[in-house]
Amino acid sequence: MSASRAAAWIIGAAVCGAWLASAAGVTRQARAIRVAPKPADVVQFEALAADVQAQAGRLRERLANAPAPRATERNPFRFSASPEHGRTAAAVRPAPVVVEPAAPVDVREPILELIGIAATNKPEGVIRTALITGGYDELIMVTAGQRILGRYDVVAVGVDAVELKDLQTGGTRRLMLR
């Protein structure tokens, strides 16, 4: 056995001995014993209980003599005519009805954005599908010749753009990739 190994054993034994010696010096504490209440404490608790009972009796008497709630004059859940307070109502003439011409129809174009184009190789050639998003988190996938939103015909789908023909105005709308 080498000197360093012997020193390690001696130090380890000394540490274990010190630990055991410290544990031997510790004593267990006795459990707390319940002490019976003193007669003075019992008298104090009984006096407190009697006081609470007396206050509860006085409260019951006051609540028995409390006035009854009166009927309300106003019902917030019912609409009715306001009561007349001695005033005579003047004859009210209805205002003349003015008929305005109808406002022109709003021809705003819906919000459309081209977010991608997918290409598929078929025997008849490359078919491109446009991925268009509407304003309400909807995804529209179209190829040439289809109709979207009941308003546009897809004329052509290119490499980076889509051409749409507006059926209401006859104009052409072009969506480009960004």
C-alpha cells in the first residue's frame, strides 16, 4: 500500500469518526405534551361565546323590524312611454321623407396576394398552380381556366405572375410574386 493511499484511508476514517461522534452527542427532543386549558382560559372563552350569542340575537331582532323594500317605479328591462307630468303634448308632425338616389355600387377589388406558384410536369406539358391568399386566412389554389371568388377567371399562370380577368368590369388584374 502506498503512502498516499494510507493517508486517504486515515483521513476517511477520521471524518467518519468525527461524524459518528457528533451524531452521538445529539439527543432526541421529547414530543410536545398537550396542556389542559387552565380554568381562567375556559372562563374567558365562555364569556366570548356568550357575547357573540348576545350580538347574534340583537342582529336577528333588528332584521325582523327592518322595513320591507318598496316597489320600484322604474323597470330597466321594459320600454314604455314616459309618464306625462301635467303637460299637454303638442301635435307632432312627421318630418317629410326625402328619398335619396341609391349610392353607386362599390367596385372595390378584394384583397388578393400571390404567395407561390407550383409546377407539375405532365405528358401534355408543365401545369402551373397559383397559390393565392385572400383577406381572411384562406388559401386558393387555381390553374388556368378556373374561376375564383365568383368574380375572376384565371387567364394564365406564369412563372412569377398570375393574370386574372374581372367579370364585373372586364378589366385584367395581374398578381406578382414578391
